[in-house]
Amino acid sequence: MSYNPGYYPPQGGAYPPPQNGYPPPPEQPQSYGGYHANDYYQPQQQPPPPPQETYYPPPPAQDFSSGNGGDFKGAKQYNRQPKFRDLWAAVLFLAQFALFVVMAALFIKSLPSSAFKHSGNLRYTKDFYSWPTMIMWLCVLLVSIVFSLIYLGLMQMFAGQMLVISFWFAVVSMIGTGVYYLAAKIWFAGGIMLIFGVLYALMWFSWRHRIPFSKLVLEVVCHITRRFPSTIATSVAFLVLQAAYSAFWSLAFAGSFKHMEQYQSCTTHTDRNGRQYQSCSNVKQILAWVFMVFSFYWTSSVILNVLHTTISGTFATFYFFEGSPQGYPTKHVTLSSLKRAMTNSFGSICFGSLVVAIIQTLRAIVRAIRSQGDDNLATQLLACCADCILGCIEAIVEFFNKYAYVEIAVYGKPFMQAAKDTWVLIKDRGVDALINDCLIGNVLQMGAFLCAAVVALVAWLYITITKPEYNTTGSYTAPIIIAAFILAMSMFMVLLKCIDSGAATTFVCLAEDPDAMARNNPRLFAMVRETYPQVVRGVHAMDGF
């Protein structure tokens, strides 16, 4: 592929005849995240760019009505005859989910008969599993959705301000936590939090140069969510699905205690003093719990990753086809992406989620061992080290899976091939620099914390006002507040997956084909080319630029 390094629009506003087979760019500028596509060139106010500056014209028009698209790169991403990938993983997932449903049906039958009977009064409730409790969790869900949508709107209106506020919010939170610990005479934890808070504040001088880039990426991502509001609607739908599944799983897990009592076996022993005692074990109950924990991790991960792949496919379609002569290959972009994620790529999603679920289950087992309070120092030390190692492995796998699912959404690759290509993408093309310098994650973390705090307050107000009978001693207050906090944080991250997935897809697509960004988002492309030239040059060198 060749290009004309000296190409730029003339002063008169008219474009010269096509060069090297490229058609002229569209006459009407397109708006992206509050700026226009012609913001990068201002021929009326600025002199023409120097010859060494590279302008990448639009790709040649090709007919891809047959599904091939000639040399147009977007046709490679949108394969009209995709293949089913990693089918074995999809079959295995459906089999384990069917087994979980059968077990859950048996366990839920073992719940008390008075559960979920509506007494007509929110206060006179003796059982935790009751309609008033369900109403409380429904309030938690609704408040989480409303807060998340308001926060998403604020991100779209005040992108730069939210980046700065999120940074200093983290600083204040750490210092405030440290002061609280010191006031409670927890000296070590308080000192550590204060030190980290001060160090984090000093990092402002090295991080503030990242704000313009992060702001521009956030503006572009928010613009695409406005262009496709179905991404937000899809996130809400998956949030409700995840909440319903979590509630169903919680009921099944609670019922397992009563149902599995029948399999408990006890043995009578006599100690050296002649006193008798019993030791009981229930291997089947332990195996059932391990399976249920594994099923929860795997199913939750599949739900979240199907959403991630769906949104990534939508963003990739916009990236490669927006402004192209062919237009979009489908009328319903998000629905088409969801269909591919639930059919052709479902096995690959299950495969990647399985790896993470196995690691998370092993960590849960290790944490259960640590919580037993064994006095054996060697056992506790080994369990602590195992938990730390598994945590590091889990973080690394989740990081690579996040970008591997983008490859799956764009190209329909099997999981192992997508994982290998992700490694090449990150290490050989310098995408890790883009990821490290992007501060969007800070804004999402601040929003998740604020959402969790507000929802926990709502849960506390509900249980304080209604005063259910099962909480007369106040023993349920702290667990309910903690559970509401954790659930709200997870629901916020699910709902704003459109932002996180959009940023990840932007980075991957930029490294795969920077020409599309040069055509559609010249302002962001110019900043990336100036600050991270290795990302662009790596691809151009491979394509003959």
C-alpha cells in the first residue's frame, strides 16, 4: 500500500482529484465526542502541514456485497459466514448449568415453608428469606441502576473534570481511611494508608500529562454510546440478568444447608480421659458447595463476558465502517453483535471464562482453609502464599482475557488464537503504553465506590425504618450493609461496561488498523501518533507503509 506524504486539503476548500486510487474524503465533517473531523486541519487559519507529516486518506472503495469486500479491511472483521469456535466449552458450560438448576431446585425446596409468605407488614417478618427482604434488594437494584445512569451522564458532559476529581477523590479516600484507622488506634494500617495517600498525591505531577489523552478517549467512547444507545440498554438488561441469577443462586446456597444435612455422618470417639465426643463430616455437602461456587463464578463470568464481547463488536463495527463508502454491514449493529456473541463466539467466551472460574474457585478454597483458624503456622503461611499467587495469576489472566474477547468480537477467533494475538498486540505493538496512560479506570472506580456507598446507605435506612423481627438484635445489619455495598459496586461495573469495553476496543482497533482512526478520528489519531508512535508504526511497517 502506498500513500502521498504531501497530501493535504488546499486553501480553497475543494479537494484535488483522487490520488493513488483513493476517493476524496466526505465534504461534510462528522462530529465525534464534541469535536469535528476537520478539527485536525485548519487551512484557513494555519499554513499547510510540512511534508514530513503523514496524512492517511480513506481506503479505496470496494464492493463487499458478496461478503468478501475486496481489500477493505472492515470486511475482514465482519465475516458473513463465521464458524462456531470452541464448541466443546459451550457444551460443557450448558451441562454444568443444567446440573446447577437441578441441584438448586432441590435445595430451594428445603427452605422454611414460611419463606416468601406475604404478611402484609414489612415489620413483622421473622424469616430473612421473605418478601420484605426481596423488596429491599429490589430497592438496591433500582438505586444502583439510577445512580449508574446519572454517573454515565456526568461522564459524558464533564469528561475532563471527572478525571481530575477521580484522582483527588482517591487521594482523599486513602488519607481519610488512614486518619480513621489512627483514631481507632490501628496504628499499622493507619500509617500504611497515610503513606500511600501522600505518595499517590505526589504522583499527580507525573500523571497530569495523561489527562488530555484520557479525556479524548473518554469523549470518543461516550460519543459512540450516544450514537448507539442500545449499548446502554444491553448493559441494563445484562445487569438485571446477573441480579436475577445471583438471587437464585443465593436461595439455592441457603437451602443447601438444610438439604445436605441428611448426608452428614458422625462418629463417636473416646479420649484418653474416657470422655466421649463426636466428630461429624459431610463430604457430599463440601463437594456440593465447591461445585456451586465454581458454577457461580463460571456463569457470572460468562454473563459479563458476553456483554463485553457484544459491546466490543458494536464499537468495532463503528470503528471500521463509520464513514466508509459501504456503510454499516447490518442495520441493527448491537443486536447483530449480541447474536454473534451468543452463537459463534459463545464457546470461546465459555473457554476464557472457565480458566478464570477455576482460579477463582481455587482461591475460594484457599480462603476457606485460612478462615478455619488453624493454629498450624506452616498451614496458614502456605495458604496465604497460595492465595497471593493465585490472586496475581487471576489478575494477569483477566487482563489478557479482556483484550482477547475484543479479538474474538472483531475477528471471530477461537480463544487460544485470540489470547496469542493479544500477547503480540500488547508486547510488540506498544498497546500497553496506551493502557497504562489511560485514566478512565480511575473514573469508573470512583463511581463504583460512590454508588456502593449510596446503596449501602439506602439498605441501612430500609432495615432501620422497617425494623424486621429477624433483626431485633441487630445481627443482620452489618452483613446486609456489606452485601449491599459489594452488590452495588459489581452492578455499577456491569452497567458501565459500555465505557470500559469501548476503551479496550478502541485500543485494539487502533493497533490493528490505524487507518480507520486516521479517517474517522484524526484528532485522537494525531495525539496517538505523536505520543505513542510505536503503536502506529508497528502496524504500518507490517502493511508496507
